[in-house]
Amino acid sequence: MSQINIAQVDLNLLKTIEALHDESSASRAALRLGVTQSAISAGLRRLREVYDDQLFVRTGRGLAPTLRANQLKPLISEALDRCRQSLAMANPHNPQYQGRSVVVGLSDDFEIAYGRRLMEEIGRRAPKLRVIFRQTHSQIVAGALLDRTLDLAITAGGFAHSRLSRQVLAEGDYCCLLDSSQPGISLEEFVAREHVLVSSGGFIGITDEGLAAQGLTRQVCASTSHFAALPFLLKGSQAVATIPGHAARAIAQMTGLHVVPCPLALPRYPVELGWRTQAQLDPLLLKVREAVVASFT
């Protein structure tokens, strides 16, 4: 491969590789950038020459990035974000954000409980900005922020990294969600009922740890990785789900399920907002962070 320097490269190609990586489709990347699909294909051919790599290979589900493309993506996104930040600094009071987006990582319990409020608060501060909610959790959130898959994230921890900043938004608790109207549930009845577990792993949850400390166990009849499935799994059954209180109350309000206090003493936990420290001067991200804080106030 011959040596290529920056003077020989159309820097608009960087937007092409970012869009292809995010969208996994030439047609969707073209729509995103407002160009033709043939322009995207031509850009990809040039990028392959520049980086001496296929970058994206066709699969049954679209275009999949190669290892080199995954290595390039955070570097390219960082460079483009700095350019976008410079333009925002030129007119920080511009009330329109047409065409811009911010990716907020959160698990679906926070999305269920706070998503609508986040849309409204962000919409007031940054009209026409597109907010993208993307699933994450505390075990993977640091990596997703550092590789620029996420701009901001809301989780129960996971931000202990020197390049990340965080702010406590609230303190979380646990409640029981079930399909029967009753003022409460005893520990004896709690143990006797079948349970629906929400867990990324599918086997052990914080409830099992709390029961084990008292020499007790429970029968889990089903496990799901998504809180949004609970109304369909609990309605008409005698099962109970022990989940974060914010999600339990939001689901009950929309579905007719019922929330009762958990008879098992479970630890409370901090709900935190995290972001890359170096991005904190971006005026747009500052607005979105303000909106997130307001949503939890």
C-alpha cells in the first residue's frame, strides 16, 4: 500500500465510516447523511483503499464492521465530535439542533419510568435534537462510553474509571409487582409464590442473595432480560416480580398490575449519570445533562 497523507483524503469520508458503523446499512447511512447510496458505496471503496481493509462485510443482517473498522470508530467519532463541538461553540445559544443526535444509555427499567420525561425535558432545552435510547447496564457501561457507543448513560453504578465523570441522580429501592390487589405480602407468602426474575444472566438476582442470607430460597418460574415483558408474564398469574421501585410504579400505572412493598430487606442503590470527562465542555451535552437531572428531580 502506498503512503497516504491527510491532504489526499476527503475528510467527509470520516462521516461515511461513522454512519456505516452506526447504521450497518449503506441505504440507511445514505439517508442519514442526505446523499445517494451510490455515493456511500463510492466512499466505502475509497475508504478501503485508504485503510487497506474491507472495513465492512456483507452479512445476512446488513454490513458488519471488521476488526479494523471497530478500532477506527472511536477515533473517528472523537474527531468528528470535536468538530461538532467547535461549531456548537460558535453559536452556543442556537435553539435548533436539526440533524444532531445524542445517544443515552440506560436499561429498560429507566426507559420505562423516565423515558417520556427525558424526551420532554431534552425537547425543551434542545428542540429538534434526536435522543437515542440504547440498552446498557452497569457491567458494560464504562466500555460503551469510552468507545463512544454512548454519549451519556444512566445506570446503578459502573462509572469508576479515570476518564469518566458521574453525578448521583437519585436513590433506588425495590418493590414487588403482581396481579392481585392487596395491601402487602408477607415473607412467608412471598417465598411460597412463584417468581419472575429480570436478569441479564437469567439465574440469580439480588432477591436470591437476600433470601439466602436468611436461609431461604424461592422458585423462579420464568426469567426475562427485559422489564417491558413483565405485564405479559404476570397478568393473570399468581407470580410476583421483585424489581426497582421506579419501574414497578411506572408499569403498574400503565397496566393495572399492583405494587406492594417488598417484605425482604434489600439494599438501596445510587442511580447515577455518567459521561466522558473530556466531553463536558460540549454545549449540547451540557444541555442534555441538565435535562436528565431535571427529569430525576
